[in-house]
Amino acid sequence: MKHPPLRRGRRHSWPLHAGVLLVLAGLVAGGLLLTGTIGGPDDRRERRPFPMGRGGPAATPPAPAGDGDVLAVRSWGRAAGQLAVVVGNESTEPIASARVRVTARDAAGAVVVATSGTDADVCCTVVGLPPGAEFGLFVPLDAGVGEIGAVDVETLSAETGSSAADATVRVGATDLRRSADDTVVAVRLKARGRLSGFVAVQALLVDEDGAVAQVISGRFYCFRPGAARTVRLHLFHAVPPGLRLDRVVAYPIPDGVRPHVPGRCR
């Protein structure tokens, strides 16, 4: 009978099997942490997935846009190598964070630009958007991109939830300044209510017909309730003289949402 050697073999291999299982468990947990499935100490608010439009789970948002998405294109245009798009929150809940894909087509319907940006940029990410409010998106255009006939925005992922209901950022005086290699909008902001400390600010420039032509976007940090600050939004290139500043919008970035800027507020 050779049973004892077999049992000894099992006893010697058990630590190896256990080690392999521990390594696999660590890899799975690490992957979940990277994707945000496991919440951290800063994830203090309740966040729920939004129903998606095309390309997402089959669900019906509370107040759907024409194409079934929670975000609808309100205006778009192009100037100085940029496609600018203004979208509105068509749902009845605030959007804490949403990643979108912007697609532009020519007159024949062929796709000439399609991007959802990267995790490191803010071109295609919406944050802190109240119901009915608008947010600007922007896509750099290559010199070879011809006439654009239509622009579509598709929500890839989104979460509801926001900071306290009374958290707002009031926009005061604004000033558009031009130079040979930059376009700067200075704006006075005042924070109210309980903020995470971070705000998203956007200047929307329009053409002579009132259509959006450029979006200048910025993230700023360490805003305190009741404090007023002047911030400057830089485009880092000149724009055509026919463009004018239409308005500036500013929204608190909810707790737990990546602000995409360095710095910590305590």
C-alpha cells in the first residue's frame, strides 16, 4: 500500500496551493480597487448607476432625452481647432459623474471624430451637474477634419448623487482677455453650503449666431463656504475675433468624484 506517501504528498502541496489562492485573491481585490468597485474611506456618499442610453444597459431614465440618454446635446460648434459641445442633464437627478463619447459625423453620416477621452483628462467627463443644467465638452480637431454635419453624445457610465443640496458656486463678474497665444477668462466665484472643496468651472464662447464655438474648462480646489475667489481659465491659444463670452458655469464636484487636478483640501 502506498497510501502514506500519497498523504504526505498532499500535505506538502497544500501550502503551495494556499499560496496560489492567496495571490489570486490579492489580484482580484487589487483589480476591484482600481476600478472603484471597493469603496475607500473618502467614498462617503451614496452613488447609484444611471440608466444608460445607446450602448448601455436597457433601462429608462426618469426624464429621457430624445435618444434615450440622460444627457442631450443643446448646442455645438467649432473654431480654432476645437469641437465644442454643450449638453444638458435631462434627468430628474443630479449627475455626480459621467463619462461620455462624443461622435461627429459629416453630411453623409460618416464618422469623422469619435472619442471618450482618457482617465487623465476632462474633455469628455461631466461632474456635479444638477437636473436641467448644462455642461461643456470639447474635442481637439485635426486640421484634416472637414465639415461636420451632426454631433452626438452617448453616456458610457454615470452615477447619481451630489454634495449637500445647498452647495452652490455663485458666478460673479467675468472678463475675457485675448493675446497672441492664449484666451483667458477671469471670473469671480463665491462658494455657498457644504462643498468638497473642488469646483468645475467652464467658460462658454459663442459665435455671432449664438452657437457655442469654444469651451474653456478648469478644475479648482480649496473652496470654502462663504469665501470669494477670482480664478482664471486658460485656453492656451487664440480664438477668432468674432467669438464672445456668453456665460460661465460653475458646479461643486461631489465628494468621492475625481476632480482631475492636483491638491488636497482638509
